[in-house]
Amino acid sequence: MDFKVYVKDENTHASVSELSNEAGILYARLDVVFDTPAVPSPVTVRWNYPMTDILCDFNVTNLYDRSIAPSWRKRTTSSRLASGAPLQQLISHTGRNRMTVALSDAATPCSIGAGIVEKTAELECDVVFFTQPVNTLESYSAVMRIDMSDIPYEAALKSAERWWEESCGYPSAYIPDSARKPLYSCWYSFHKNIDIEAIVNQCRLAKAMGMENVIVDDGWQCNELSGGYSYCGDWEPEKSKVSDMKAFVDRVHETGMKFILWYSVPAMGVHAANYERFRDMLLNPSSTTWASLDPRFPEVRRFLCSIYKKAAEDWGLDGFKLDFIDSFRLFPDTPAFDERWDTLSLEEGVDRLLSEVSSTLRAINPEMLIEFRQSYFGPVIKKYGNMIRVGDCPNDAVRNRVGGIDLRFLLGKTAVHSDMLMWNVSDSVEAAAAQVISTLFLVPQISVLLDKIPEAHRRMLNFYLDFWNRHRDTLLDGCLSADDPGYCYSLVKSEKDGETIAVSYTRPVLSVHGEDTPYSDRLFFVNASSCGRLFIDSEAALGSYAFRILTPCGDTVAEGNTFLGAGVTGFDVPVSGMLELIKN
């Protein structure tokens, strides 16, 4: 690879050396040295790559936009410890890997970009290191892993994730079994209107439906109902809503549910009693509503750890929803220096905070649940959070599906959760089911009022949650693949121990190629498309199967026996329903 390196000041000297190039994977190391210790200016590594058989760009921060951009407006992945992941991928028309770039250093702010050079039909690729200030350095090294092997794109993503975990020092957090169970969230169903009796009642209903945890979200700590966090920072229950938090937690525990409580980690509101104490330890001190605490101050970290420790011990919490980690960022008015900092790097300050918080909480309870969400999901963050959720997308089945599958490929064993599922009570049962089906390969979070939705919606939710719980191992631990990544995943399937679960989102044909036979003994094919038929297309005869066709509520509308021969076999399957095939 013909690498070119660009630096911005004479004090900086940088070079790239190729370490190895085996099985289509090139490892190259960037080495940077400074004449005198310095806060690094950006260093850019650039190379060109032929634009041949490349359809799209996988970039987990861009979500839907997977198009190839011109070199003067590159498609760019921005990453730092508290947001994103240092990985970008180019994918062929048939879903094969063409180039996956990943970096060994997932904490230092960087960007990875690629764009087409119009005159040559080549891609101009670059990695920019030090896109935000870090600590003063004497030298720096990082490895670029450039995977050009001709393998399925999912395999290349999973291979990069394993490299981070096994070779780069970014293991996943311990995942308690309860992190892998459906939960009820109060956010979309209650917002800030915290009502203990109503929430406890939802917990009873949720437990009967197969949910095991509840998240009590924003509103428990303040009386105002509008948006914004100007009253955050003291983290004491608002007495008009929660007069006794321990009693509230105990009542939830009596229903059999675990209790997870929301906190906006960086938020220090101007109306908080603690504001004066921390007003000179803020990342954006000019804010007139709420500002982000600066974790480079040891006092800030001690304060936040003490808040969570006291809550866990005094109230008996089972978990914490630690929100807005990505709001730990540099602002135009962020102070340039403070002698009380114990690190110049904001990313290192965040890392120290999360390390101290997680170790404090897990010393109290090794099974403690810690939920993060997009965009803070990268290799470093997953050392601390054991539940990582799709970013907020209320009533948006497409975004929940795309964001969730993206995270599944990048997060290995971490429990990837859906955004909270909600829908309009007047909607059809098929449309309500589409919200649930969009997240079958994730841990579902439900956020509707279970006693207010129509009976058909309750039956549908019971059916799919029961299906999810019975087939959790295949859905979460099976070999996951997703067709047509350039078009936001037309069909997704997971296979394990002779069982296949597939969901048609836009393409109603499940293709079974020669290497897939003999096929699964148990196949569940869910129809999330707008077509009332599903098709099995096989290169070879698969044999005799007993079949059932189910509605979104789990009612059987047809059953019998069928022979799946070579070629295409079609079935009439209701929208949001399911085809079940069990080998005779």
C-alpha cells in the first residue's frame, strides 16, 4: 500500500511501516515522535484504492446513508472514546468485504474517511489522528488493520471486533443473564410523569408477559415536566412524586422485576443546589440552562461515584441507565487548562470516570446492570456497559432495525437492546407488530401502557415476547447475517444448533445455497414485508417439513406437511405473521 503521511507542524515526525500482510489483511503501524513533548496536531495517513465492485460504505455513525461520496466530501467515520468506533467498511454489490479499516487505538479522537476521485475512479482513503486535543505526548503509535479479504461483509466486521477484544485490550464487560432479558421502560409511556402506583401496575403486567427488568427514567428527580436538564445535578427524589425511593424499589421487587434508575451523567443544571460547587468545573460554562461536568477533575469523578454508590446501597437498585456519555465533549467555551485536572485528555477523563463508576457499582453487586446507548458504544465503552441500546427512535421500526443490526456486528457478546418500543394505540395490530419484529435480534425494551393498548396488541405482544424468550439463544447467540447492507438490511437471519430464525423486512425470499444444506431442522420465517407471501428458494431439495402459518397474534391459519424441493416454494403468510417449518 502506498501510504502518504501529512503533519501540520515541524515539531512532529510521522511514518507508516507495514507489519504484515497475510490472508488479505494488512497491518500497518503509524509512529509519531515529537522533538519536544507536545499536544499533537492532526496527523493524516492517506492512500488510494481501486473503486472496483464496491457498492456502499458501512459507517455505523451514518445509519441510513451508505452511499459513496466524492473525495471532496468524504464519507467519514468520527470516533473517540465516548462516541463511535474507529471502523469503516467498503462493501461489494453482493455483500462481500472489499476493505475494512479498523484502528488499534479506540480512545484517541480520530476519523476514517473514503471518497471517490472523479478523474481516476479511485477511492482516496485517509485516517486522521488527533482530531481533538489529547495529553501532551513524546511519541505515539497505533496499528491500522486494513482487511481486503474476499469474505462476507459480516465476517469482516466480526473479525475486526474480535481483534479489538483479543489483541487490542478491549474486552467486553461481564454480561449478567438479566441483561439479556426483555424489559419495560417508563420513558415513552410515562415521560416525566412518574406515578408509582401506575408503574408498579405496569411491572405486574410486564412480568406476566415475560419482561424481567424495569427502567424508571427521567422525572424522578425533578418537578418540572418540560424538556431540558436545568434541575439535574442533585439526584435526590422529587418528594411530590417519590416520597420514599427505597419503598418504591421494594414494591417493584415484589412484582419480580429488577429496578434500573436513569441518570444524566454529565448534567449539572443551573437550578441544582450543587451548581455553585461545580460551576468552575464545567465543559460549557457559558450555558444558561445546564452544562456538562468535566471528568478531568478528580472531584467531579468522586462526586458522581458517590451519588451512584449511595443510590445502589440505600435504595437497593439493580442497575443504572447512565445517559448522555457522549455529551462529555469539547465546546467553544471549554477552558483550555486547569491545574486541578489530573489529565489533559477529555477522553482519558471519561475513561477514568467510567472505570471508577463501574468498579464501584460492581463491588456492591457483580450483577449490576449498566445501560449505555448510541452513540457511546465503541470498544472502550463496552468494557463498562453490559447493555447498549439503539439511540432514541420512537415508533421508528426502520431505524431500530438498522441501528440494532449495526451494533450487533460491532459489539460481540454485549447485550444489544432495542430503543424503547412504542406505537399508536389506534394503529393496526400488523403495524404494532412491525415495531416488535424490527428488533427480534435485539433484547426488546417495551414502552407502551400495557393496560391501555387494545386486546389484539396485547395478544400480539404476548406471542412475540414468548417466542423471543423461547428462542433467545438463537436470536442473540446464533450466527447472524443480514442481506443487502447497502439497502439497510432486506432480510436478517440467525442460525444455531439446527434452528434458523429469519425475518423478511423488504425481500420475501429466503435463499438456501448449496453450502447451507442440509438445512435447519427448525425454521421460523417472519413476514415483516408488505407482501402477503414468503418464499424458500433452494438449490437442492431440503426434504419434508411440517408447517404452520401464524397471524401476528400467534393464531394458526394453516398447517400441514410440505416438501421443500429444489427451486422456489411459496407460502401465504399474513403481514407481521410467521411461517414455522419443522423437519419430519
